[in-house]
Amino acid sequence: MKRFVLLSATLLLVMGMVFAGGAAETKAAPAAPAVSYEVTEPITIEWWHALEQQYWPLVDEIVGGFNTTHPLIKVEAKYIGNYTTLNETLVAAHAAGTGLPALSAANTPYVAEYGKGGLTENLTPYIKATGYDIDDFGSGMITATSYEGKQVTVPFLISTQVMYYNKTMADKEGIVIPAKIDDMEAFLAKATKKAADGTTTRWATIIPGWDQWYFETFYLNSGVKIVNDDRISTDLAGPAATALTKKFQDWVNKGYTYWASGTSASSNMRQNFIDQKAFSVIHTSSLYNTYVNLVKDFEVGMAWLPAGDTKISEIGGSVLLIPAKNDQKTKNAAWAFLQYLIGKDVNMKWADGTGYIPTRNSVLTSSEGQEFLNRKPAFKAIFDNLDEINPRIQHPGWNQLATIWKSYLDQIMIEGVDVDSHLTMMAEEINEVLEDSE
């Protein structure tokens, strides 16, 4: 029995040594082959965008230029609708896992939501593998198009908030665009015209209420933290926000401005400006060409928005993204087209044809950039403040926050409800959304 136990133990020891030796000699598994980002066979892809009909000839020209110079890739541009419709369509396709475009545009506020939800391909490996010069966009735009350190989108058609004004009227009547929010009251009083019965015949300005982007910088420059540092609460019912909201309401009540909200708010606002029923309007810089082309009776000026303690504005417009659920061949073709769409030469074509800002530093400082400024001198207000254009607030709950905020401000400005109580209720709703989204 002892002999049997000893023999068994010896066998186990020998087997252990064999297996140990075998483990030592086992070769490491071969590394996975590096991903290739090249397009090697013909492919047709879709690009979804939100560029309205007036821009379709330019879209056709640029897409045609790509198709001519890239024989293996055929791009079909598809207008989906406005950015809200584009977002809904893209999210639905992502959830279904089918019907996705190879490349899509998206409004800038959706970057964090898409990054968190895994909708977007991480473009950082593509940038490194192909040596793409992402730094040519500058740190602000890179931050605005990233999520948790990953480049999940890239800047495409970038704009910011500005005030368009009747320069002919300003020169004739000696009206100066205010540099500070504190100067707004005097400006509004001077630029407003009223009939004998007290009704407004010309508003000093019009404030867009249909998109919080147009009024949120007034809050940011007044020291309001729309999303607090804890990421789960807002300061939109704090003293500074309450005081500014009461100013807005007072300006509406005095007939200095009106809060543009509801169906056709944007087109109605523009028409009032064209008809000289409004001295100025707050809108996106991307519509500069549109305003200039529509206005026949006066010169259009463009100014930076009045400042508070700071004078920052925010990046608007759109980004480009590659859906993560597509196969690698489709992603490679999308990457090739993406680089073309934001290339230096095409970047200037977009700026000339749309009114969006040239986004690349190499373009802004080039002779082409200077020539662009010579043709469109109103853009000096933006070029002089490029360092003040900041990334949008990135939070997964941002779109819900914005919807709640707009709804309550509509009630305050249009229905004239009490500011303090409604901001308190609004903040409670927003805090719940922020906490649930983190």
C-alpha cells in the first residue's frame, strides 16, 4: 500500500513537471491583426445631413467632387430634416441596428448623449493610424466634439450666437449695439418705436425662445451655472438667473422685445427684421448669407452679443460622426469621405456658401481666410472673438434640461407668470433629470 501511494505521488510529481514545462514553452497567442482603414473595393454609402434646400446645390457640388476623385466610393447625400428629426431618425436606426448611414451630421448638443450611448465610432484610432491633423481645429472645438477623452465626432459646420442689426438704421439714428448686458436697457429703449396708443411698431430686438442656445449665453455671462459642478443640479433658480429672467420678462412687458416661440417662430422673426419691424434679432451666425440675400432695403450688420462678467459664446452648428454599428468597410469609406468634407479647401467652400465659420486654424490664418474677411467684413465681430467661442455644455441629460427650461421660460415670458415660483419648480424638475442621467 505504501509502495502504491509512493508511486502515485511520484507520477503526480512527474506529470506536474511535464505540464509545468509545457506551460513554460507555450507560445503567446498571436496578436490580432491591425485594423486597416483603407478602402480596397467599390462601395456605395449614404451621408445623412440637415442642410436645407437652399444649400442642396452646394451639397451636390461637394459630394460630386468627392465621387469624381474617389472612384472606389460613391456617396449619396440624403436630407433627413432638421436636427431634431435627424436625431430621432439616427437614434431609431441605431436601436434597430439597421438602416444606418455611413456618415451623419448631428447638432452639437448631442455629442455627449451619443458618446455615452455608444452610437458613435471612436475616431481616435483612425486619427492616429492615418496621421490626421486634428489639432488644426483648436482645443475648444476638439473638446466640444469629444466624449470622455475620445474623439467621437469632428467639427463640421460651426456657428455661434450673434446679433444681426439694421446698420443703415443704426447709422442714421445713432444707435450703438451694447457691449454689456448692463447697457441693454438704454439700447432697448432707444431702438424701440411705439405708436401713440403705446403699442410697439418696432422692437429693439427679438429673443428666440424656440432654442435655449440663443439665450443661454446671457445666463452664462451673468455667472449662472446651468449645470453645477456636482453634475446633478442646476443654478437656474439662483439669484443671478432669477434676476436675469426678470429682466427678460420686464423687456417683454415694456414692448422692447418679444419672446419668439412656437410654430414658425424663426421665419416670423426673420420677416419682422426684413420688414424693419425689428431693429435687431439674435440668431446664428450661419444665417449671415441668408439675411444678406433676403434684405434689399438696408445694410445688415453683425455684432457680438452683450457681455456680463465674461463675453463667451458657444459653438453651434453641426458635427460629423460615424455610427459604431456599421461594418469596417463602411466605416473606412465614411472616414475617407469625412476627411474630405472637413478638408481645408472644402472648409472654405462651406464657409463661402453657407455663412458658417471657417473652422480650421490653417484656413483662418491663410490668405484665403483674409480674403473671406474682406468680402464679409461683418465676420470681424466673430474673428475678433474666436478665443471666446466655447464648447457646449456636455451632459447626457442636456436635451431634457433644455426642453424643461424652454417650456418654463415660455410661460414666464408669454403668459407672464411669477418668475420666482416657476423657476423653483423648474429647477426641481431639472435636478431630477440631471441626477437620473449621470
